[in-house]
Amino acid sequence: LSLILLSLPLSIVAAEFFGICFVIVYFVNARFNGISPSALNILVVVIIVVNYASLILTKSTCHAASIASQSLYLIFIPLASSLMWDEHKYLKLLRYYIYGQTANACVGLVEASGVHVINTFGQGHLGLVNFHIWSSMMLALALLILTFDYIQRKVIQSLIYRSAIFLLLLWQLVTTTGRTGQAVYIICVFMIFAWSPKKVRTVLYLSFMPIMLSVFFLSRTLRGIWLSAYGQVSELLHHGSAVTSVGLRVLYAKASWDMLKSHPLFGVGIGNFRSCFYNLVSDGMLPYVPHSLSGVIGPTNSYLLYSSEFGLIGLVSLLAFLILVFIKAEKSSSVMYKRISLLIFAWMIIGSFSDVIISTWCLIIPFAILIAADPGNA
């Protein structure tokens, strides 16, 4: 599991290879006997069934099959939760996740020096992660863990090493076009401030925003993407322009609501959002969107995906899943696990409102493993 988290930002092929190795060893050692029929484990099976039932009941495509297969990563929850965990093992998982992000950030530094590694299509110094949403979200999670570690001082015990890694990952985050991860980090970091000792809490609250404003003005990339978002919101409010990043998301939300009303129980079927979206455009229920943009049309967050493509069955199962994850975190006797899990929970809940699909491999894997590996059950 540590090797999966280590390789996650570096290579999906390596992450899947180590994942397969874990599953094989798991079953060879008959660890499956320890899987409990908990509500969360049962709901994991329900979500996977919903995905594949939708794939079977609708016209299957490679795109739809790929979406359905992503839900299989949720299996890490029942598998990892059946193992015996202690704080040392849990810290090891967190540490390897940080190591993986650090190694990828070093690749980003190489890119920044002018050496071509991969084509990032102008998204910034992403390292080997080829999409800014995935990169920024993984970086946000790593930075949240490191920020909390300034309180617990257990993941990376050396203050110098922790601070060096923190600054490196923060540099990578603010030099990419991933607004989602940036926003999630800024929102969730206030949870950590609330857990800090009272004598430093006020200082943290008062100093954080001036620091972030300074970073905003110093980073041309950061400043540019947020000013662009502000301009798009203004354009939408004053002129109703929909063919922008923000405007399209408003249309996706409206389209999802229309799809849910017309197919309330099972939705329009997995992978069918795009075709149904253009049907609504043709029927005059949505403003005109050129077909040249079809490559980016889709349900851009978990809630829109499950409500439009899976209907009430999918949406209820998703919300129930998130509620059970929250309950699992709250019930743990390990304070460290509880707080890290609440951070991960907030990270996923907030991120899922913007360009984050809960089945995306590089996001659901750390979510599933770190939520499942509860040292409070030892």
C-alpha cells in the first residue's frame, strides 16, 4: 500500500502494478476472512454495482466502460480496513504519499529549469501528472497533511525537512493552473488552525491570509487563473456568456437537473451525459454550445455525474457513502487518524464540487486507503 501511494503521482502503471501485487498477496494470505459486513463496505459494493449495472443497461462505449472500471478502486476500502493497523503503519502510509509528491515536485523543478519532460499543455510545472486538476488536488492533500504535521510532528519529524518539502510542494501548487486544489487547500487549512493550540491559533488566522495574498501577487500563474475566473463570472452575470469555463459549468448543472427530472430513478446511463447535453441544446433547453467543444463537455463533478448518469439511485448511494465515511472518522479512537480523515473527507467533499470525480484513480486511491487504514481499530 505504501508503494502504491509512493508511485501514484509518478506512474499510474506502477501504481496499478503494486495494487495488483497487494491484492494477490492479500488473497494468498487469506486476509479476506477479516472483511467485515460493515455498512461502509456494503455501500462500496453497491456503488460498484450501480456503475456496472448502468453500463450493462445502456449502450456501452469504451468511455463508459472506463468510467465504470474506475469505481473498482473503492475495493481498497474493505480490503485495507480488514488489516490490523497501528499508528506506526498509518504514519508510514502518509509518509510514502508525501515522498511520492516530493519526487514528482522534483520532476516539476526539472521542467521549470527548461528541460522538457512531458507536454503539460501550458498547465504549469506538473511533473509527471498530465492534468492540472489531478495534480493540484494531490498536492493540496499532501500540503494539508504537512500543515497538520506542524502540530503532530510525526509524519516528517525534522522541521527542516518538513519545511523544505512544504515549500517545494507549495511552489508546485501555485505554479500550476489547478484552481481546484488551491481553493481546497485554502478552505481546509482553517480546520487545522482550529485544532492548533489556543496560544498560536489567533496568530495563524491573522497571518495566513496576508501570506496567501503575497503569494497571489508574486505568482503570475496564480494571479492569472483567478483573475480569469473572476472575469468569466462577471461575463456570465452581466452578459449571460456560457462558452467559458465557468459558464459551461453552470450549463452542466442545469443539464444535470433536466436529466434527473427526465430519468429520475436510474439516470441517462453511464457515459451518456455528453450526448444528452447536446440533445438539450438541440431542443432549445440550453444555450447553443458549438460541437467543437464536445471534448470538454461532461459532468464536471461527482454530484453531477451521479445525479445525471445514475439518477436518484446513484446520488443517494454516493451521499450515503460520504456520510458513512464521516461517521467512520468520527468514531475512531485514534485522534490523529480522526483528524487526518476529516481533512481527507473535507478535501474530497469540497473538491467534488469542481472537476473532481470520486472515482478518478489518483484521487480515490489515497482517499480509500487512508480512510480505511484506521489505527483506532487495532
